[in-house]
Amino acid sequence: MTDTLSRGPGDSPGLGLEADIAPDIDEPKRSSSWARYTLVKAGGAAISMVMVILLGFFAFRIIPGDPVRLLTDGRQVSPEQLDIIRDTYGLNDPLIVQFFTYLTDMLKGDLGQSFVYNQPVTELIGERIGPTLLLSGTAALLSIVVGLWIGQRAAWKRGSFFDKANTGIALILWSVPTFWLGMLVLMTFAGSLKLFPTGGMMTVASDAQGFDLFLDIAHHMVLPVLTMAAVVYAHYLMVMRASLLEEMSGDYLTTARAKGLREDLVRRRHAVPNALLPTVTLIFMALGGIISGAVTVETIFSWPGLGYLTFQSLSQQDYPVLQGTFVVFSAIVIVMNFFADLLYRVLDPRLRK
Amino acid sequence: MTLPDNKPDTLAMRMVELDGEHVHTLDGKVSARRVVWNRRLSRFREIMREVVSTPGGIAGILILAIAILVAIFAPLLAPETDLDPTKVTSGVNEPPSAENPLGTDPLGRSVLSLLVWGSRISLLVGVSATLVSMIIGTIMGMAAGHFTGVSNAILMRIIDFFIVVPSLVLAIVLSATMGPGVLTIIIAIGVTSWAGTARLVRSQTLTVESRSYIERAWALGATDWHIINKHVLPAVMPLVMANTTLAVGSAIIAESTLSFLGLGDPNAVSWGAMLKSAFSTGAATAGYWWYMLPPGLAIVFVVLGFTLLGRALESIINPTMRGR
Amino acid sequence: MSYPKSLKRLTALGVAAGVFLFSATAATAATAVVTPSAAQAKTSSADKTFKVALLNDVDTLNPFTNVLAAGANALALSYEPLVENGQKSNELTGAIADSWEVNEDGTVWTFKLGTDRKWSDGKPLTSDDVVYTFDLIMKNPDLQKSKGALVEGLSSVEAPDAETVKITLSEPQAANPGVQIPIVPKHVWEKIDDKAAFANDKDAVSSGPYTIETYGKSSGITMATNPNYWRGAAKIDKIVFVPYKSTDAAIQALRTGEVDFVPDMTSAQFGSLENEPNVETYSGKNRRYQAVAINPGAKDKNDQPMGDGNPVLQDLVVRQAIVRAIDKSTLLDKVLGGHGTLAAGEIPSVYPDFYWKPTDSELTLSFDPAAANKMLDDAGYAKGADGIRVDKTGKPIKLRLMGRSESAAHASMAEFIKPWLKDIGIDVTVETKASGQVNEESEQGKYDMYFTGWGIEPDPDFQLSINTCASRPNADGSAGLNESNWCDPEFDKLYAAQHVELDPEKRSELVKEADKFKYTQAVNNVIWYYDSLEAYRSDRFGGFEKQPDGVGPIYGQNGPWGFYSVTPVSELEGANSESTSQNSGSSLPIGLGVGIGAVVLIGAVVAVIMRRRSSSDDRA
């Protein structure tokens, strides 16, 4: 539920839905007030955030290796120069001092200074969060629309060729490593057929403006968006299908049919909206995961976003940046989960009264 | 107009009921134990029979059987010297030929041989990492469902935290700290992917513990340990088993992703490492499809096997999931 | 039972947005065809802009704080030092200075500036600017990040008159102190308050062939031709360093003509371009070496053991046997696709003045597994039952080989080295780590063997200095810069002698002697000198001068020569550019058209099927 790595337990196609999303709903109790519910959820999110910040600091301090040596790799530097560089980044301070600086700076919105780019981390992340949201947002929307639509159709015609074919395709796509799919797509459509650019977000050094720029960006987006969406939509398809199947066993549908409603209407007016309830919540929870799942896709397609930044900082041991992306990614997921909790309560008919 | 077939599955219903029945054997009498044991054994047989009767289940079992056989008999299928670039005679990056059915890699080794040997690491890591994840997830989930008050709050916070933390980044940090290797990858995947299972198990635990026989057990003076061990664990196990099978597939993908990012074991051949090598030597640009396609297809094949089997198991164990 | 209205609205909104985005994406796929071809048409009229793929990050263009190579390469085109390395053979030649002399003991260097030197803004370049620049670096530690090591031995820099600069050293030195320090214009830099933080990314004033016009992270570096360059203005108008996130993407852009020059390719990428029309591939000899370092028993400054290297490697015979077990030419062929030069010493062949060219008889450690086995047998390392030799304490010899996790070459080489060393009875485990970790652990002697490599500067003094006993680290591993965790009094003597030898020929002999001595000690098994694999649009540009002449690289030279000499094809002698440049762009739209046609067709078929299905449903 978090990202491509843990496309994992509790997140597998066709897994028990209620268990997946409902557990938190019984705590706080259903009868509790809106305010109390929101407060408890917000409190939980805040605690998670604090833990992320703590982990963000210490995790990147225990990685062995002196990042400053990397900066000066293979160049003429004196030990004195190294010391100057270490001082610039506060690496000569005791750990506790570094931690305190980290905390106070973070409260000011300052995530430190990148070793490699000589630029504030906040600025670096600010530059890249837009492209990441654009890419993941488009991929998410596309996969939601396609996934839900096919999902409900497949459920409605369970056992049909349409159902079998689509469930089969979804299961196969589910089993594909995203980065490999990206490589194949890149090799085929950008490499051999030359239909799309091989990477980046826009044609470099072009002075396209306005609508031309929009077209240019969209052209660059096609392959990464399709790669991301291909794996994710399978998830939504399976969830929607399972959810609708359960809904279809409800007595009220039989009642509706008995009343003489057309099959089509039964589906559109009754079953689908009710099946959407758990699905929408689940999707919201998974959104944060999609964003951080961008690491491999952005790397393959050189998309100038947070995921690619994370990968680069990893190979360059740019701790402040890694730390920053870690905190930001986690924050996005935490916020999304919080919204999912709220949304669930808003949408759940049992809870709304 | 057809109505969805939603007749409750009798076998599975019986299973749940059986679990409910044996509540009263609070003491550990040998005979009672044997009865329970036999019951579980026959239940396992029934489940397997059901799995084999579904097309998905049988496909999954077949795929996994092939993969496991290939992994076990790798030395027979491809001599280990095939992996030694100093012993091979073929040129580098050769397209498929009679001698090398899948061509050669950038060091002149047969891609087919690499593929055969790579199955070992992928299966080993997938299964082991999932076991780690399942053990942590089951324990944490049962504890979070069983206990109340402060300990529950703390457990829930920990689970929630592991759900939100970007596991890829966390796994990267773990790998960097412990040094790349098979064990590192197993731990990194296991430690970062258990939270979903914990949620699942917790919710199942809550359901089980709300049943009346648990209240009776409490009334008879059962300890926490007894309740968890004798009632909750057996009730969540089937779900965990199905979940495990599904999770192995995800763990295999995770292994390939970490290897691709350069955190794999440099001393062993794995499918992820093959893809990394293909990517970093520019195989994509050069059009060496025979080095890029097979490892990825192998991953898809095995992951699909685990997913199909897992879904078949799940639909049998969880009656409300039938036919999904 | 009713269902929430909000939910319905939500669904409708989601669907609408999705459909819009999808169609927008699809539509753009179609329309974007126009963009590249249109852009091409535009640029062909102004074909004097040379576009270079920028593949690595630029940290800063501030010449005092720049560390990373991508920025350094642009700065080399822009800021001249007093003396630079010539295009023919990396020989020293005048840049800002016309001539120079040194007193007998090598402590006072006097430079005569050229009379016609001007800044790009037209102001004269005088000795004042030179003294100002040296003073900035020497007096402000914040400005030493880039060039601090070069001013360490300087005691004063003076300007007796407007055309003379006198540099006084605290100790004699043979290396010219006027190279590599980029001279900046005083009239610009004295107005800057925080010089260390100055980005220098807009309309910079400098004296080299090009000046920095603009720099942005996504737009790259744009450099304009300096009309006042004393060797004469370059033949093009502009150089643009265009950022690409991966070499693959840059190669694609080269194929479509979006970029004119791509450096630093892998051999597979290089090979894929060899038959590409209008693209010329070029493999130039580089100044970087690749080696396997063998830990001879690391020690700190106080001669105390450090790190955890296997003690068996302290035996010279074992190290030499390891070197003899590794087949360099196979590695060069298989791993590098032959794009390199076999090596023995560290100083590469691109520096003919200092390159030790070994004769066959001097290659005492050439590949010979039988000889290696015999050496180990004779030294008393018997093979155990499993074929692994045991050391003097009876333990099997198991060694670690450390490499960088992101390096494909390290992984590939390790695959070969493992079985080769097994052949001489040594077991090897490969460990891959992040670059920073490899650096740190190697510095602290925590390795048995590891992959290493250095880019060698034109003057060998620095490279030799990091092999002296004085360069070893403190006990805690800090302040160390030792290349191979090795030191030997004999080498120190050679280093000290060349350091002050003012006679170029004698110095050259001493340097070669030192390099050869290190080779015999088998602490750093230098395998090859890399080639630079480059490619450019031969339908647009040519005339690149290589350094050294004819064999060296075009990009990343010690000096501006490669890009200073770039010439539009229309100005090259005997050029006929018209016919070749036409057909390159047209294949793209056709391919796209076919692709879009296919997609539309599939979409239509799917739509028809869907329609059928839904109508049959309704009937049921």
C-alpha cells in the first residue's frame, strides 16, 4: 500500500476488502462524534509524522561512508579543503547538535543544503514536486477511470469472455515489474519506433510557450504515464470487481429487479455506487503510494521529479536530499491516509447518520 | 438474466464452525490434540483438492512446480561453468543461435543459463522475505487485535507508521547499512512489508474474539496466551496462508526492484541483477532484446504463478471471496 | 436504500477528468509530431549553435567553488589560467601569460603577460587581475573549495608592472604554479559581496573562447563566443550544454538531430551509433585509468596498522601473483569492448612527457597463471583439498573485492577476476557498496582489493604526492589522501627529486621511474586507460581538434581546444552539407503517423466490440 516495493501483502489483487480498509473504523467507536473522530485521526497522523522525522534523521546518519569524499572524487584536494567542506555542511558537529539543528531548521521549512547541488533541499524538492504530481496524478486518474470502469463491467458480466480476458490481463500486468515494463516501452516506442521522446519532461532548450509547451510536455508524458498506469489500474480493476461482486449479492438488488427496474439501471443506480464506496476509499489510500512508487518510473524515463531525485541522491549519497525526499514522500502518504479515513466516514452510509 | 451464484461455500463454512467447536478443550489432553491435528490435516487436504479443481489454482501450481524444478535442477540444466565468463567461448551480446538459444550477455555468457540459475535467488528471496513479513505481520496483527489500552495504541501507531513510511526508501537505507547481499534483501523486504498483513490479521482477530466462545473461554479463566494460541492463531492461519502465497509474488518483484537499483548480491545471479546489467550497459539503446526480455518474462511467469495459487486459496478459505 | 449524491458527483468528476486527460494525452501524441520537425527547420537557418549533451549535474559555475566535472568543463572554455596545456601533447603553452621563467632554485616564477589580452567586455586584462585572483583564493578559505590545493605552496603573488606577475613559493617546485588557476576579472568580482555564494550564471566576463551567457537547471548552460579571445574568435556563435538525464536519451536526441555532440557513452551505446547516418563516432584516448588496488597493509601517519586488510597481502609475492593471474587484455576486450589502452603505470599515454611506456622485459607482472601458481607454491602457500591455498597461519586465503554498486564495469570485471584468482587458489567474495562508502573504506584500509580509478592531471606531481608516506592519514583515518595505502622510502626519494627538478627531461625520467617502481610493488594493478567514447552530428559540425593531437578526446580536455576548434560543416573545406541534412527529420513523422493510425484503428475496433456487447446485454 505504500509503493512499488511493497506492492505487497494486504494489497494483493482480490484480497479481502473489508479487512483492507475497514479496520480503523472501529476505533474510535462508530458512535463517536465527527470532531472526536477527526481529532483522533489527526493525532495519529501527527505521531506518524514525528516518527518519520526522527527516522529521517537517524537512518541517514547510520549509512556508512563519508559523503564529502564523494564530492571531491578523483580531484586534487587537501585534507584542509575537505575539512572546510565538512564544516560548511555542519558534518563536524556532534550528532546531537546536528539533530537539534535539523529539528529547528525543519520547523522553519528548511530541510538543509544539498551536498551535490549547492542548493537548499527545500528548493530542490519544490522544483521537482510539480512534475511528480503531474505524472503520478495523471497516471492515477487514468488508472482509476480505466480500472473502475472495466472492473465494474467485469463483475457485472462475471464469467464472460470480457471478464476473463480483463481479469487475466490485469493479473499479468500486476505481475510485471514496473521498471522492466518501462524499459520495454522505452525500447519499443522511443528506441525502435521513435514515436516518443526517450525521457525528460520537455524538449530541452526549446523555447516553446503556452499551448506548444503543453503539447510538448504531454508528448513526453505518454510513455511514463502509460507504464505507471498499466500496473496500477490492474489493482483498481480487481478491487472494483471484488467490491461490486459482493454488492451484487445484496438483497436490495433483487428487490430492485423485482420492482421491474431494467438490469442496466439496477447496475448504474444501485450496485455500482455502493461498490464504489470501499473502492474510492482504498484508492485514496493508495494515492500516496503511487506518488512514491514513481522512483523507478521516473528513473527509467529521466522524469525530473522527486523519485528520480531520490535515485540520484542515493547514488551520490546526498543525505540531506535523501532525508528530504523521505520526509516529503512520507508526509504525502500520511496526508492521503488521513483523507482516506475522513472520506470513509463521509461516504459510509452506516456512519453518516 | 442470470443471478450471481452466491451460495455460501459449505466447506469453508464448516471450517469456521469447526474452529468454533473445539473451544471447549481448554486443557491439553493428548486425544483432544490429536483430534484437532487430524481435523487440520484433513482440512488441508480438502483445501488442496479444491485448489486443484479451479483452473487458476491448477495453473498456479503447474507454474510454480516448473519454476521450483528449474531452480532445484539448475546444475543439471546448465553447468555452473556457463556462469564463468573466463570459460565461455561465445562472443559478447550475441543474438540467439543454436548454441545459445537466448543469445549471450555483455560478458559472453548464455542468457538461458543465467536465467536458469537466476531462478534460485528469486525464489529464495521471495519465499524467505515473505516468511519474515508474515511472521512479523501475524504477531503484530494478533497483538494489536487482542490487547487493548496503551499497548494497543502503541502497536497501532507502529503498524500505521510502517504503512505510511516509503518502504523502498527504507529498504534502501537498510541495504546500504548492512551491505548488499541476499540476507540484506530478505530482511529489507520482510521488515518493510508486514504492515498490510498486520492490519488484515488484526481485523480477523477482532472478528474472532467477538465470538461468544471466546467470551466463554475468558469466563473459564483462559490466559491471553491461551486465547491467542488456541483460538486466534488457528482462525487467522488460513487467511495468512493465502495472503502469504500472494505476497511471495510481490516480494519477488521487490527483489528485482532492489537488485535493479544496485542493492542486490553481487556474487549471485538473479533476474533483477540481469535486468540491471542490461539497463546499465545500454542494452536498450543497442536493441539487445534477448537480454532484456527473458528475465522480465521469467519474473512475470513466477509472480503470476504465486498470484493465481494465492487467489485460488483465498477464494476457498474466505467464503465471501468466492468467485472474485 | 439511497446512495450518496456526493459520491455520484465524485464519480462523474473523476470520469470526466480522466477522459479529458486521456484524450489530451492522445491528442498531443499526434500533434507533437509537428514540434520537432518545426524546431529543426528553425535551427537549420542558424546552424552556428553547437549543442552538447550535458549528462551530469552542474554544481555551480563559480570557478572558486566548482567541484563537479560538468561545470568544470564549461569553465575550462571560459576562464583562462596564466599557462595552459597545449593541444598537441598537453605541453605547457601560454594563455594569459606569453612566457615565463623560473629562478635557479625553483622558488620564484615570473610570468610575462601577453600584450593583447582583453576581457570579453573589452576591458584590458592586466597583472592586477591575476594578483587579485590569487589573493582571493589564498586569503579566503571559502574560495578554496575548488583550487585550494594549488595555492598551498605559494607565499606571495605580486605585480611588478601591468604585464608582469611574480609568484614566490615557500619551497622549490618543478610544477608550474601558473596552470589551472582560472583568472577572473577584478572589475567584476570586486563588486560581489558574497563571492563564495555567487552563482556566476549570467553574462559572465572572462577571457577564454566562450563566455557564460545564462545557466539554468533545466535550460542548461548557454555560452556565447568571446569576440575578444586573443587567439581569434571561435567559428560558431554559441555553445549550449543541454541537460539530458541519461546517455540513452541524449543518444536518441543525437539521432533526431536535437543535439550535436554526446560524450561519455558505453561501448554498447557507441556501437549502436556506428552505422547511424550523419553521425560520426569517435573514440579518443582519455586520461583516466582503471585499476584493482591490493591492500599491502595500510598504516597511518605514525606507522601504526590501520583497517582490516588480509595480512597475507603484505607479502609482495602474493600481490604479484594476483596481478599475474589477471588477464588485462581479456578484460579490455570483453568489459570495455576494446575501447581503451592496456596499462601498467598510472600516468596515461596522453601525457607523453611523463608516460612510462613499458618494454616487454619491463612487464614483469604480465598475465601468466602458471607463473603465478609457481610463485605461490615456491613461497610456501600450499593448496588445500578444495583447491584454495592456505596462508602461513593455516587459514584458507579468502579475499574481498570491493566495487561500486552503480558501476556495471566493476560488476563485469569481478565476474572475471573471481575465477581467475580461483585458478591460483585464492577465493574471492565480491562486495558492492555506494561510492562514498567505497571511498571511505578504501581510505581507512578496510579492504583486501577494490576497484579504483583516477583522472590524471597534466602535471604528475599531485598523483605522485598521494603515494608518499606523508600522505598517509591520521590514526582516526582523517586527513588522509593516500592513493594505495602504501608507502616506500624509495618512492619518496623519487618523488622528492622530481618535485624540485627543473630540467624537464630529467624530471620526466624521475617520474617514469617512480611510476615503474610502484608497478613492481603490485599495490595498484592498473588495467587500462579509458577511451572517451564520443559522437557528433557530422552533417552539421566538424573540425574538432583532439588533445593530444589526433588521438585524445574532444570533450573534457585540459584546455579549450576541442570546442574552440568546432566548425560548421558549411565552413569546412570541401563540405557538401546540403544533400545530407535533408533526410534525417522526415522518418519521424511517418513513423508517428503509422503508430497513431494503429492506435486509432485498435480503438475503433474495441469501441465497436464494446457497443455490440452492451447492446446484446440489454436484449438479454
